[in-house]
Amino acid sequence: MAEYLIGLMSGTSMDAIDAALAHFTDAPVPELTARHTVPVPATLREELLALAQPGPNELDRMMRLDATVARLFARAVGELLEQATLAPGRIRAIGSHGQTIRHVPTGSEPYTVQIGNPSLIAELTGITTVADFRRRDMAAGGQGAPLAPAFHAAFFRTQAEARVVLNIGGIANITLLPADPATPVSGFDTGPGNMLLDAWSRQHLGTPLDENGAWAAGGELLSELLAAGLADPYFRLSPPKSTGRESFNLDWLNAQLATLPAADPRDVQATLLELTATSIAIAIREYASATQRVLICGGGVHNQTLLERLQARLVGIPVESTAIHGIDPDFLEAIGFAWLAKRTLDGLPGNLPEVTGASGLRILGGIYPA
């Protein structure tokens, strides 16, 4: 049955909310009927970044921002529907990822926290909302991330070739799609994607990002800094594994820099870009050596310098946008959460235990009726 669902995504960069109106039919890939991005106001972003680190009055700040983020999500839905000239009643559900403010997948009591009150989203939009996807997987012993691989497998897997879907958001993650249908899909976070690059750009350029990697392109590689970065214990962990802003941030970078000679900020940017490209390439070579094609989505798809360095590290393997295969790379994750919401409402599992480490397949998320 043909139906519309909306996916909402705000990632570790905390700079914008992506809203995707997905039309599900009998076609193999859902149609992206409309798309809309709402920037996160600078003051709100600063509050979210501060909340992502331990600090005073956390509970009070979290609950206040829980409502603020929900209102911004609801605004994104309203503007998307206005653009598409569709009434809320035409939408089966919203799949909301929420805004992650803490992700601690290991330890005695692993936890993950996404804010953006789904009850308030449902109330403001008049649309049933499905949210809190990650915690059920964690309850089953998984890491709650990454969740996109199930969606990647449904729409990009083929027996014609072995593929990797690479999402370069704040954190980079890969989904391994073997050609042999008997081989399970797997995936994990490879490490920093745009997170360190964007943070360093904000600090030294006063811009939210290094447009197209132009600043990094003019820098020199600092081999000691690259080696220090790659020596981080996370890169030696075996999958399943996931990470986030708690592990890779400016404090982490400054700790690396403190042990090395003073460096030109542009050279640091060039080295951070190489760290992203190298850690991704190492992960693919080590865990997906049969890969014949890499499909890229996420904000990193627009960083030409990063793509060039990645291609140089993956000689002989085409590195290309998911757009070539039918899905807009900027909205693939948002569409993925629309798909996950549909799975939940249909009573179908949304996780892949081989990816997250959960003890089995689980129906994810909670349903908040309109």
C-alpha cells in the first residue's frame, strides 16, 4: 500500500534538522517527495554542545532543551508539509531520531540519550510519532548504533557486487553489504567524520565548516599528529562498536597537540582530514577487503578534498555518491528513520544484531499517537 512517512534527523554536528517526506510504494526504493532543512540556531547549538558534556544542572537543562528541540522538529515538519502541499492527515507517521546528547555504549550500564520530546512533536503536528529507536537495541545487549545499516541493506544490497555504504556525518560509519546473500550484513562507526574538521574550522576560521575542504587542501600533513590520532584505542577495538562526541572532540585533539611541536592550524586541518580518510580506509580494508564499490552519503559527500584523499586510499574501488543509486546523500539518514518508523508500525524489527551486537532482532522505538 502506498503511504507517506516523514523522517527527521539531527546528527552529531548539531547544525541542522533534515526532514524527508518519503513515499513508500511497491518500488524498491522509496521516493523522496520533498526535503527540507531547518538550521539549528547558533545559541541553541551552543546549549546542546554544552549539554553533551558533563556540567551543572544537567537535568533541568536537558528537559528544557527536550522541549525546545521538539518544537524545532515540529516546525521542520510543518514547513516540509507546506512545501509539499500535503495535510498532516496524509502522513502515516513521523520517524524522529532526536538529538543525541550522550552516547555511552560500553561500561557497567551502557546508555544513550536523544532529546526532542516525541509526545510534543505528535501534539504540535497532529501526526503519530515514532522515536527513541536506540534504547531497545541497547536493552537487548546492543550498542544502539549504528541503526542505518538495516536500511542500507534493504535498498543497496545486490548480488552483483560487494558494497560498502559510507556515511560521513560528524562520526563516520560503514555498512558492509556482501554480494553473497548467505553472508550477514555488518557495520560500525569507523571514528571521526566531519566532527573534528568542523570544530577546528569554527575555532580558527569562524565558519561552521571548511567549505569543500579548501583550507585543508592547502595544508601540510603532520605525520606525528596523524600517528597520534590513529593510536587512539577506539581504532583497535573490534566491531561491534560505536562512538560519538564523548570520545572525539576538541579536548581530545588538544591533548594530542599538547605532546607535539606547535603547528600551523591549516596543517592541523589537513591532518584531521587525513585522519578521517585513513581511518575509514583502514576499516574498509580490514573488515571488507572484498569491497567493489563504496557509496557515500552524509555531509562529507560535499568535501571534495576528503573524497579525493579517500579515493587515493582505496585505489581500484569506485567511491561515489548514493545519488547515483537513487537516494539523495543529504537525506538518506532522514529517509532511513522514516523507514524505521514504518518497520515499527508494521511490527517488524529494525536492528541488525550483527551490526549492533544485540542478542537478536528487535522492534525498535516507542509509538506516540497523534
